Amino acid sequence: MPHLYLRIALLVCLSAARLGWAQQQPAPPVRRIIDVHLHARAAADYGPTPPPNPVSGRVPAYRTDAEVVAVTLAELKRHHVVRAVTSGSQPRVAAYLAADPARIIGALDYPDNQHAPLPDTATFRRLFAEGQFRVFGELGLQYEGKTLTDPALEPYLAICERRGIPVALHTGLGFPGIAYNDCCRNFRTRLGNPQLVEEVLIRHPRLKLQLMHMGYPYLAETKALLYIYPQLYADISVTNWILPRAEFYSYLQALVTAGYGQRLLYGSDQMAWPDAIGLSIESVEKAPFLSEKQKQDIFYNNAATFYGLR
Ligand SMILES: [Zn+2]
């Protein structure tokens, strides 16, 4: 009998210990995420049937433009993305805004993949006043062999500076082989160097500028800019799912270690593949060198500050 009592006592102790241990575990965080870099694309943008995600190999399930919107919004909700800066041509952004106005923040991209010209400055001001866009970008100027210092952009940058409209600039790279593609014969790697924005920052000291893709792979130049220009932010999009995980971590950790953890913004750069949203979030969640506070800063707090959202 004493043997039985001993076993019961041991069981009680173990259960209590297990209970205590469970209570000490931090509850998994309920994320509130802002995706600062999402694309409003159409079903046929990448061919008659969507190609597989180059990383996951998954073929997207959509077939129509309406399905692209529905599938993308479902992924955002599933991953607790409460706001998403969504860029594209006006009709496409309008479709996202109409479907989920509380979640979507419209952005005016240029050049868009339908080769629409920039609206004139009066129209630009009107579209902003009507709430059709809140962010000027993605500016994929590199794909056309241009930079942010292009004189044609100057009046728009002046408006953005005056009205506090954030400008989101593509920096870094593009898809392998892009410079041979008919769309982008003037693409050059050197034009993705974020240091090329410096004269714009001098001319427009109050401009809210977001370097997309963290300036990857121009780490030294990105650090230099973040150091000298405290108003500058950088988004971590696309590098967080398309690069080898170790390479993304190395670059991200270098910027965090350098002290810029409160200037980094989560973005997915979801283009044709809605599963990129989950992949890009997972890579940040699993970063072994980030504290919980740093993750939440990157996922939400920094973007709320930069975009003036609460
Ligand atoms: Zn993009």
C-alpha cells in the first residue's frame, strides 16, 4: 500500500509541475500585422495560368481577377494582417478597397504593369484628396532605367513632402534575367543602389521615404543612409521569403544590430502568390535573434509610426 501512496503522490507532483510549467510558458502572441508592400494584380498578369510560387512550388488557386482579390484578402485575414498598403493601377486598387476598405490602404504605383503614364499633378492631388491612394509607390523606376532623381518626378515629390504622403521606392534587385526581358531592357543593378536617393533627401528633408526590400544587397549603403537620415525607413519585403533564409537573416540581423530595429517595416511583396504572405511572416517569427518586442515593432509598431496609423 505505501507503494501505491507513493505512486499517487508522485503523479500529483508531476501533474502540478506540468501545470506550473504550462502556466509559465508565454502565450503565443496574437499578432497585429501591417503589410506595407502588397500588390493588386490581375489573374492574367503572369500568363494564362498563374505560375507556381518559385519558393514553395505552390500553384495559386485563383483563375479570375475577383478570385485574386478574394484569395489574397483571405490570406491577410488568416495571418492577422490588419492593414495592407496595396499598390497597382487605379481600377485594381479600387477593387481591393471596395472589398475590404478597413484593411486596404491604396497606393499609386509607377510604372504600373499596364504602362499607364503618371497622372498629371492636378489629377494626382485629386486622387489623393479622394482617398484613392495614401502612398506613392511602389516606384519601380529601376525597371525603366530611372532613379528617384528623375526630373519628371520632382513635382510629385514636392507634393508628397508638403502633404506628408509616404513615398515607397523599389530598391535592390529584380527577378533573375530581368534585364533581358522585353519589359525591362533598361534595368541595371546599379540603379537599385539606395544611395542614389541621397540628393532627393537633401532637396526634400521632410519627405517620408520607404526603401523597399531593405536596399538588399547594398547593406553598407543602406546603413549609411539610415544613419544620416533618421526620417528614412526600410521594408523587409521579398527578401523575407525569396532569399535563402540564412541570407535574409544575415542582412536583417546586420540592420538590427546596427540599431535600426525601429525603422524596419514588415512587407510581403505578394505579387502572384498569396502564400508569400505566410512564408514572409514565418521567416520573421522564426528569426532566432529577434526579441518579441523587435518582432512586434517590425510587424506593426514601426509602420504605425511611419504611416501615422493607430
Ligand atoms: Zn513590390
